[in-house]
Amino acid sequence: MKEEMASLTMKKEFASLIKEAVHDVFLTFLDTEVIPGPMIAKKEDDTYRPPETEVTVIINFSGGINGGVHLASPLHLSLKLASLFSGEEYDTLLGEAGDGFGELGNMIAGGLQTRLERFGEINLTPPTIISGTDYHMQYKTNFDSIKQYFKCPEGPFYIEFFFWAG
Amino acid sequence: MRVLIVDDSSVMRKIVARGLRQADFQIDEILEAGNGQEGLDVLNGPNGKVDLILSDWNMPIMDGLTFIKNVRGGSPDINKIPIAMVTTEGGESKVEAADAAGANGHIKKPFTPDMLKEVLGKFMK
């Protein structure tokens, strides 16, 4: 199973499941168009610099899959998506806007969790938000990851799915 | 019909309330609580008569599972109220635990108005 998870075929399937989960949440709760972009598959210690993002929601997985999901976007987009999600206007991520953006990540992670049930029961942690740009995120060396990029009318974002691949 | 939404996220309470309206349920009033203890306080208060409870699982102070157990062990005025879990905790063991505690339905996030109709329709007048 671990070798299977690290294969490019499986990563493409993960990317497809992420696209489905994102599409469902955007269609149901945000009523805005979302267009998938490229998928980047890499070992986390490979050199690659993604487009700058300012807000990252982290939801960790344990159980059937160990790893998690990141939802990352520029600040203006996180505020806009939180506004579309709750129906309120925000100019700061502190307070309810952060809760809203975190819940958006939680819903996407939940959609992915449902689609990965064949790997066994997966538990999710509550969302955590990191704001800022000047940091480096590091996984265990035996974790693998993919990033799936998206674009909506308000701006770009990506979903990263990282997982223990043995 | 009166519905109590128990969730520590005010955004999520708004989204669940919006989902109920989009599902065309006839809702007279929606009450809100930020955790299980607040939910019990609402139910046991003077304005606490509700027809349906929707509860999250992971909440501070009192989580959804403990909340269900307290409602089912509560006074005759509240212990028969239908309770549906609205949560990302959709694993089999979690569903079984919630059912054993007395949950009547499960709605997995992300949900759609149609999913709300399907799960909650039997409880709605």
C-alpha cells in the first residue's frame, strides 16, 4: 500500500479527489467558480518554490492515512472566501474570518477524508491557521506530498495533501 | 419549529442555519450555542423548548458526544428531542459511538441542502 501511495498514478488520483472535494465545497457554500490548475508531485525536500501565499490552514490526518491537508492562499483571497462562506464582510483574519477560512479548509479536508475511506478510518484534527510568508514547513523525511493549484475569480490558492508513504 | 444549533464556530452555525433555510424547512426560530454546556443551558432555560438539535462533535468545554449523553440523561422535557450530528467526524467508530449515546442522525461536512433534507426530513414538521 505504501509503494502504491507514492506512485505517480496514485498521486494523480489524489489530485483528482482533491479537485472533487474543492469543487463540491465551492459549489455548495461559496457559489463561485473554481478552475483547477497544475498538480505538483514532489518529495517535500525537493527544491521547489510555490507562489507566495500568506495564509495556510492545516488539518492533520491520522489513522488510515497519516498526513494532512493544507489550504493556502493570499490574504485577500482568504478574507474573500471567508466572506463568501459566512455571508459577512471581513477586513481582518482575526476572529470570525479566521474561523471561517479554517472551516472552509476543514470541509475540503472532510471531503477528501470521505473519498479516501478505502484506506481505513481517518481522524481529522481541528484546523490551525498560520499567517505570514517568512517560514519553512518541514515534514518527516518519509512523507510525500502533492500540491493541487486552483484559480477562482478572486485569486489563486492551492491544496497540499501530504502523507506518509513509508 | 425551533432548532438548536450547537457548534463552537459562529461561522458554522450561520452556515448550518443557511442550509436549513435552503432545504426549505419551515423554521420559526433558530437558537445557537457555542458548546455542549451552553446547549444544555439553553435547553434547561425558560426559552429552551426546541424540536430538533444539530450538534458538532469537537467543541471546547463540552463536546458533542458528552452533550448528547447529557440530553438523553436529562429531564423528560428534553431527553426525547431528536439530535443529529453535523460534523467532519464521519468514521464508522464515531458514528457508532454517537448512535450509542443517542444520536438520531448524522450529517457529514461538507453537506448540501439535499443531504439535510434526507437526514432531517423525518424530524421536521
